[in-house]
Amino acid sequence: MNRDKINTYLPNENKWTGISITEDAIKQILFLINLNPDNIGIRLSIKKSGCAGFRYTMKLVKTSELKKEKNDKEISFFYKSILIYVLYKDAPFLEGVKIDFVKNNINKIFKFYNSKLEKFCGCGESFSID
């Protein structure tokens, strides 16, 4: 991972500390990746959404989606045994995020925790960072 390039996209930050993923989330992500032999990892990003501004997204990455040339607007790295892709422009929003997989009654969802968030919408799905 090119930490120097990431630092240029992180205002007021001295270094990229990355993300953390709980054991429950790692197990679920690996389960989803292994459902299809074409899956190679995940892409973490943010999307404009909700009343507060943004929400986190996570998508499976397939080998057929990758360009033959490396995307210079994106970093890729391994967290444990999970290949993760992040666009440089999304890195400040993902800095320090903890991903968990929680079971609440019959619901099972990935939860993103970030201590730098300033505002949440009422549903808790969208956020903003000042």
C-alpha cells in the first residue's frame, strides 16, 4: 500500500491508520467471497445518501470487474486474508472505521463504526463528517 499517496488525500492527518474488522465480520465477508470463485475481495466506499449526507457501502469485487491496468485512483491491501479496495477520495471517510457483523433478532447486518462522525440521521444509516 502506498501510504504516502494516501496521506495526500487525508487532510490534517499524519498517517493512514486504515480500518479494522471484527472476527464476526471477517467470517461473514470470507463466507460471501467464497460463494463464487470469481469473487476476489471487497470494495469499501461511501455514497451520497440520506438526510445526513453519506453512507458506507461494501461490494464484492469479481476478477472480471478488474481492469488489466492498476487503477491509480484506488488502493488495494489485505486485511487478514481479505483483499480490500478503497478509492483515494473515500479514504478520509474510511480512516479509522471499524466494521462489525451483528445479529439482532432475525436481522444480520454489517455495521460501520467511526468515532470521527459528527452527525447521524434518525435511521442511523447516513452520516456527515465536518
